[in-house]
Amino acid sequence: MDTAVPTVITPETKANNDQSKWVTPFKKQCFVTAGVSLNIISHGTALGFSSALIPQLRESKFIILDDSSTSWIVSIVGIGVVTGILIIPFIINKIGRKLINLMSAIIITISWIIIFVAKTAFTLILARCVQGIGNGFTAIIGPILIGEYTSPRNRGAFLATTSASFFVGTALSHTTGSFLSWQKSALICACISFIDILLIICSPESPLYLAKNGKYDACKNNFHWLKGNDEDEELDKMLKNAMIEKDLCKQIKIKSGYLNKILEYILTLRKREFYKPVIIMFHLYTINIWCGVTIHDAFAIDILHTIVGPNVNISLIVFSMDIQAVVINIITIVLIRKFKRKRVLLFAVSLNIIMYLLIASYTYLRVQNILSFHTPIIGIFLSHVHLISTTLGCVSIPNIIAGEIFPFNYKGIGGMFSQIIFYIILTVFLKITPYLLRIVGLSGTYCITAALMCYSLIFLIIMLPETKDRTLQDIENELTGNNKNVNTETELNMLMS
């Protein structure tokens, strides 16, 4: 009778088993996501920093500000962001996601150090421009990295951390700027960016990027490190698709040249899997900007005085809304994991529209002295509930979809187009809102905004595919269609000389 040979468990084997049980794929995904989230926190601190910087500089005797330098310090970040966005498509599929994220963190850290030692307004303007370039990298690469790092069942929750991180960064700037000098505030922000550099260095490269570049062994190793051995079906699809594309490119020799590059871009613009996500992101970013977060950031004092009334502590209300935004974003992370994207979007935007109409009605009746009663508590309550609707899904869902909806080959150029659209919508918003507030008042402006939100929601209910718990490859296949490989070969043939 055969006897079973007992398994010998050495102390080293036991230690490795215990470590694998403790360091789960989920915890590893939390670690790599932290490297992206800290970068997005830096993005938030950069945009919120001017609210503390400008008032302190006006009282400073060392750095003299005029209207021109003040406007440049505030606005130059946007120019830097657009510059960073325009650079990304040329490098995203060449140098890798991890290196771009690392470059972003290094650039932002250097910019904070320059701000800390700045002695002139010009130095501050230069540092803020450099800061914007790093933020431009983060705006595109952040959602892409989280989308490629994480498992489908957790991807939505991890992507929702981008919105929470941004609000944490903004609240951090407001808080440190209120109690500390702008130099100390910049030093704290630099420390956060430096910690981020260390996290990114210890993070792996995206498995999807490695697969698309023919590094299959490295792809398998990184995929298993990030997601364990239970999601090999996604890995097999990823490798199979990458190999098919590589074989097609080998069969069809494409000559380099500006004419072929132009033809390639023209073909890209005509592809359904490119223009459909861009159109969807246009409507999502419309919701993101017009939902109320931006209007409160830009015109908080005027709006709150109109809603709440005079003789109130606006600073205290703004601070409470900052804290609420962070808390609601954390709650949103849980909701995103449990409910479908479109369901959360439908609930949040519907609540947002209702709150717009309620505030518009209440403000109109109060300003026209039709109400027989008035208490600031009503306006404060309406403002906080409105903010709940914006942070519950109107801001987070666009950031989540941005990391999921673009196919691999178009993540760079698609992200660039989407971010340019975002800043165009933002610029239009900032330009026309003061005129709307003056011509039709807050109640009229909110009614117009509610109508715009309603249109965007209807469009997205029809056009937006559900992405929850689906692999990026499945989402790409739906956008591309079943004849993806045939289309790819046809397009490559058109580029032949």
C-alpha cells in the first residue's frame, strides 16, 4: 500500500504563505491607487492654492502685486494644464504610464519648491505654469492608470477616489492657507508630492501597456502581482488581442511620413470607438462643470449671499461645504462599488436638477419679497443638499468613465480631446456665468442650468454603455464592434504606400 509523502513546510514557505494571505491583490491595488490619488490631491492643492496665496501677497511688503500679475498667477495654471494635455498623446504609448505619472509628481514637487523660495511675482507665475504642466499629465494619466491597475469589480470605487482626492486637495489648500503662511502651505504640499514620488517608484507598470508593447512575460508578472491568479480570463483576452494587433502590424509595413501620419489621424477621427467616447465625455463634462461645483468655487460669496441672505458667516459655510464634499465623496466610493454607473448618475443628476429648481424658486420668491418668512437656515440647507447631489455622482462618474471608456490605442488622443473639451466648456462657463447672473439673476441662471443638465442626462441614458464589473477589453470590444480585427487590417492597408 502506497503511503503519502508528507508535505514539508519550511519556515520560509510558511512566511511566504502568510505574506501572500496578508498582502492581497486588493491591498496592492490600494497601494498603486494611492500613488495616483496623491498626485490628484496635488492637482487639487494647486488649483485651490491661489485662494490663500493672493490675499496674503496683497498684504506682503516683499512681493508687490498688480492686477496683471495677480491674474497671471491665478490663470497661468490653466495654460500649463493645456500644455501638459497636448504633450500626453505623443508619449503615452511610448514611455509608459508609470513614467508619465512619475514625471508628473516630480514636476509638481519642483514647482512647490520654487514657490516656497520665490521672491518675485514672476517666479510665482513661472512655478504655477510648471505646476499646471504636471497637473495636465495627471488629468489624463490618473484615470487611465487606475483603470488599468484595478480589477473590474473594484475599478469604479478606485476611480471614484479621484474626485475625493481632488476635493481633499482643495480643502487642504483652503485650510492650510487660512492658518499658515503661503510658504509653509507650499512646503506641506511639496512633502505630499515627494511621498507620492516614492509610492510611484515602488509601483509596477501597467500590464495593458506591457502587453500592447510585446512585453508579454512582464505583463503576466505585473498582472498576477496586481490581481492574483483569479482573473486570468481577462489576462488571456488582453494578450490575445495584443498579439493579433502585433501580427497585423508585421504583415502590413507602414511607411513613416507626415502624409501617412495625417491620414492616420483622419482615420482615427472617423472611427466609432474614438468619436463615440469623445461625444459621451463632452456630455459628462457638461454635467461635471454645470452641476454646481464650479459655480460655487468661482462665485461662492455672491451666490451664498443671494441664497442665504446678508449678515451670515460665508467663510464658515464654505468651510463646512468643503468638509461635506470630502465626506460625500468617500460615501460615493461605496455606492459606486454597489450600484451601476448609470443608476448612480441618474439619481445624482435628477437630484441636482430638482435642487436647482428648488433653489431658483426659493431665491426668486425671497428676492421679490413674496415670502412672508425668511431664515438663513433654509438657504444653508438647500445649498448643502445641492452640494450632495454634485459630489454624489455628477463629478465622480465623469472621472470614472474617463478611465474606462477609451480603447487602448486612443487613450492618449482621446484623453487629450476630452480634456480640451473640458477646458473649453469651463472657459465658456466662466465667461457667460457673470452675464447670466446679472441679466437673468441667480434664479434664471439656475433654470437654464437645470435645462442643460436635463438634456445631458437624457443623452447619456441613451448613449452611455454600462461599464461596471466589465473588463476594459470587453468595453473596448463593444465600442469597436465584433469586426474589430477586420477593421484594423483595413485601416492599416489604407496607410500603405
